[in-house]
Amino acid sequence: MKRFKIGDEVEVLDEAIKGIVVNFQNELVLVETEDGFTIEYELSQLVKVTNPLKVTNREVAQVKKEKELPKKKPSFVPKPKDRNAPKMEIDLHIHQLTTTTRGMSNYEMLNLQLDTAKRQLEFAMRKRIQKVVFIHGVGAGVLKEELEYLFKRYDNVEYYDAEYQKYGLGATEVYIFQNA
């Protein structure tokens, strides 16, 4: 009794060969493999492939999409050099603070710069910003002295010259203690 008919898809038991039944000769079955070769096998060596799994590329893509885990965003880890970088910079050069200095005396310009520094320092304290750099320039050193006098009035503030490579001698860095 024949278990197969012409056109059936079969697999070989002890080999990784698939094919389609094309003919019968005595007790042998002629199978055309996927590669196009015709090979004879005994009935006992073959298994009929029932309900072969046919999957489209679209179905595979949908399954992959469902199984795809949401990608974790890489967390930002600052480099050690950047970890100590100031969080806020305030340029106190007079041309950065006003459009024109026409009609302003040196005293008025200095007061504008100091008022800006005080306002920005208090803003940094409210926003809990730990490091602030005040860029004052080199000049005669009057603004730098006045800034130091301003910083001495705060108990939770420590000040020192800012990084020389980045700012030169014309900047002061302020560290604000947060638990004070």
C-alpha cells in the first residue's frame, strides 16, 4: 500500500533532505529535492510533510516587532573632566550687559556689573546650582575686588580663581554650598 502520491512533500528520515514525490518504481519512490536532483528512496526512509509551515515575511516582521524590547536610552554619564565643569557662566564685561555705555560713568558701569553679579548669584542659589563662574576680565582689578567683597557677605559661598586654561586670569569661580 502506497503512503505517498505524486506531488506530496516529503523529508528523508536520516538526512536533511526535502523534496517532492515525482514517481514510483517498484518499492522505490523518486523524489526531486529542493536543489533539483532526483533521488530514489525506500518507502521506510521517507516521511510525508503534513501541513508545512508557510510564513510570509510580513508575518515574521510583525512577530519581531511584537517581541522587540523597547530600547533603553543610554544614560548620560559625564566625563570626569566635565563633572567638575562650572554649571553656569556669567560674563560681566560691560558690553555684554548693555547696548551702549554712552553717558554712563565708571561708577554706574561698576554698579551695573555688581547688581548683575548679585542677581545671578542669588538666582544660582535659588536654583541650587553649585558652581558659577563670573568672567570679569583682567583690567585694573576693581571689579574683581568688588566681587570678592560681595562674595564675602555670603556664608555658604566659597570663591577662587577659575580654571586658568579656560579663562586666564579674568574669572572667578564661586562654589555654593547647598546644605547651608
